Amino acid sequence: MKTVTMSTLMPGMKARIKSIDSKEDIRRRLLDLGMIENTIVECVGKSPLGDPSAYLVRGAVIVIRDIDSALIRCEI
């Protein structure tokens, strides 16, 4: 398994969340959105300029800025 940040996922790629590298309010917000350890996420699209990106998480599509998705460590 290779460890990457969620922001590096390209459309169609799936990964398993391993950790969130933040102790601030954004951590709580990401956890509330379902970004929990061992959850499978799939990148379903990127905006034309590459930021933000859309991810399928627990049956819901969530759009996250790259600055925030870069805090999420995943295994592919």
C-alpha cells in the first residue's frame, strides 16, 4: 500500500482514509462529513482548474478544497 494525500487522487481513483493531519476546527468538520479512519473514498471529479474536487464518501458526494483534502492521509 502507498500513502498519499487525498488531494492527489485523480477522478476514478479510490483510497482508504488513514488519518487527518489537523488539530483545528477543520478536523471536526472533516470528521462530521464522514472522513473517518478506514473509510473508502473515491474521487469523482475535479473542477476545470483542479480545485476543488468532488469525492464519494459513504454514499454522498462531497466537494472539498485541495488545501483541506491535503490534510487527509490515505492508502491506495
